[in-house]
Amino acid sequence: MKPFNNFVVYRLTREVDLSSLPDQVSVNEFKPLGDHDMSSMGFVPSVAGENLYYSRLGKTLLTIKKEEKIIPGAFLKKELAKR
């Protein structure tokens, strides 16, 4: 398992039905950035395996991956100056 760059724990204060979790998570699976995309975010497998969530002892782990294209300001100035 990869180390986490940012780790947030949420404690739910009411009962939640997780029976539809596999369907809900798979709809929002992470897709890598395309040529024209500036950002992408979605669920990725939490631990070794293919499931997009991991449940054990009444706890559930979900991992979200976010990818962004960052264009340096110097590059933008240079390209705009050409025009």
C-alpha cells in the first residue's frame, strides 16, 4: 500500500446503509487525465486488490485520487507574448 499524502477521517454520527456502496463507488472510479482535461478525481483501490473500498470490523476505507494539470506562469507569459 502506498503512503497517504493527505489523510482525513470522518466519523458518521448516524447509521448508514452501505449495501449499495459498490455500485455508487464504481460509478465514480478514477479516470486518468485526458488531453483536454484540467483535473480528474475518483475512487481508487484502497488496499491490494481490485475493490474500490475496503471493509473490515465494521469500518470502511475509501481512497480518492485527484490529478491536476498545472501550467507554470512563466510558460503562459511566454506563449501569450508570442501571440
